[in-house]
Amino acid sequence: MGNLKASIQKYEQEMIAFRRDLHQHPELQWEEFRTTQKVADEMDKLGIPYRKTVPTGLIAELVGGKPGKTVALRADMDALPVQELNEGLAYQSLEDGKMHACGHDAHTAMLVTAAKALKAIQSEIKGTVRFIFQPSEENAKGAKAMVEQGAVEGVDNVFGIHIWSQMPSGKVSCVVGSSFASADIFTIDFTGRGGHGAMPDACIDATMVASAFVMNVQAIVSRETHPLDPVVVTIGRMDVGTRFNVIAENARLEGTVRCFSIETRERVKKAIQRYAEHTALTYGATAAVDYQYGTLPVVNDEEDALFAQKIIQDSFGEDALLQEPPTTGGEDFSYFTEHTPGCFALVGCGNPDKDTEWAHHHGKFNVDEDAMKMGAEMYAQYAYNYLNN
């Protein structure tokens, strides 16, 4: 433990510089070519073999000096289509309308640093550490693509980290059970009959149909799901109408569903279909629902989460362990734990003195870089302890 901690501290400034470079050059989903190459360059320096995945991403493997199991460590790499609002920041994004507004630049830098620390004790490792640098997390497609390209084949356990601005710096959480919710996307197209705004009797107003659906759909949460089973149904976009004096013929709604139970997920999906069809029928319109599954819920394996909690306490002290409540945010890390046991931890990076308490996906989001050494050490300690103990 002491050797890994010392290595992380040794490489801390390199880690910060690496993260800042990625922050200045953010790349969106499936466009992470520069980021992938930056990681590849670091693996080349370390002499850790790797293969690039298609179209972006990278899987590297460090084979220890002794035989054993295989543990995978995952970091995501993609940025968001968000305009950075941190004016005057020395490493502000150089790409207009693109920003690392969720901390994936920090995740990548932390995992690279963990690879450096583990490489230094390679001969002591019993087994293999697989480093998964994943693209396209923000659209919930990258993890699934990596799994299809063999990311968890032969893996006995998988561990991931998310930097978390809602938690104070110096705290780490890895709860037993539910951590992140499923995250699905749905689109509903209502079709009525358009016409002159002064002649509503000759029309079927799609605006009325869509509005009624928006007002009624929340009854699914309040009346059709268990009150102790969290569910979120959000209509985030409504596109209807063309002109002030034209009754709309078409309306499109886009929304998301978040929950922690697969059974509840299916129930809500069916209810949305029913509400859309019956609302349309009431007004004489039609409805077409397109429901797309996104991420699965992230549910931490009990044994692995308790194992991670012990690492947190041993590495950073008992006060560092925090039991952060589950979030209805989505994380496609769930596609790795669908196939392999594992767990997912949150590393606090919120610091009011450094103005790093902004919400994820906000234009002023930033990371307390002092927290990154905790994340890098968690990666390294989890892998070493899992394989050697």
C-alpha cells in the first residue's frame, strides 16, 4: 500500500498536466481519436501492451510476475457539447461548444497514473490488470461497444470510478447495492389534423394532445409504481407548431426514464405507451412511441463494495468513507457489471474554496485536482488488493 501511495504522489503533477491537456482538447462521443492516442503514447512509454478499439478507445494489459486472476479498471474519456464558462482558466477548453463538463478527463488521467504505479510493482502482482479506456459514455453506447469487442472476456472482476462534485474532496463512496439508475430515452410523435387557428372545429390540435400527455404522464410515477421504488419520468423537449395562427398537426416529445429496478423499468415503458395511445385517442389523434433502452442500473456487488470500502478506510482513514445515496443519473458502467462482478466508486471533488461544487454537465464544472490522487490510488489499490489478497 505504501509503495502505491508513494508512486501516485510521485506522478501527481504529471497526472494533473495530463488532465489539463485533455481538458483543453475535449472530444465528443466516438471522436476521441486524440485522447486515445495520448493514452497509447503513455502505454508505449510504460511498455504496457494494448490494442485500440473501434472507432476509438483502448484496452491495455499489465501481466503480473505471478499467475492469478484478471481484474479490469475502467475510465471513460469523452466530453460534452457544453460551452465552457470558466473564463480565465489556464487550461480552458480550446474547442468552442465542447467541454469536459463531467470529469472524464480526470478519470482518464487517474487511470493512466494508476497504470504507472502498478507498472512499478509489476513483479509483485499475482495476475493481470486490464485497463479499459472507454469512449462514448455520455450517449450510453461506449461500454456496450467495448464489451462487444472483448473488454471483459476472461475478467474476474471490474472496478470503475466517477469523480463527484456533489461530494466534498477527501471523501470516497462505494455503496452496497444500487448506485446509478437506468437511463432510457423515449420519443413520442402525436399526429392530429392541422388547419387555420381561427377554425379549431375543423382540426385536431396536436398541441392539445401533447400538453395533455405531459400533464398526465406523471401519474405513472405517483400511481403506478411502488412509492419506495424511485422513478423519474422527465419530458425534456416538446416540438410543436409552425406559426401563431396555425393549429399544429404534429407534435414531438422527447423524454427520459430513470429507475433502479428492471421490473419497474418495463412497467413504466408499457405505461408510457398506454398513456400516449389513450391520450391521442381521446382527442382523435394518433401516437407513435419509440422507446430506446439506455443504461442498466449500476448495482454494486455486496462483497466487492465492502472490499472497496475497506480499501478506502485503510488508504485514507475511516473519516474518508462516505455513504453517498444512489443517484438517478445514468452510467453505462452497468454494461460491464452485467457480465462480470464488480463495483463503482465515487470520489469527491467538491471544494468551495476552489469553486468546484458546480453540477456535472454545467459550463462552470471543474475538478479539485487534489482529489485526483485519491482516485488514482483507489484504482491501483483495488487492482492490487483484489489480485494479491
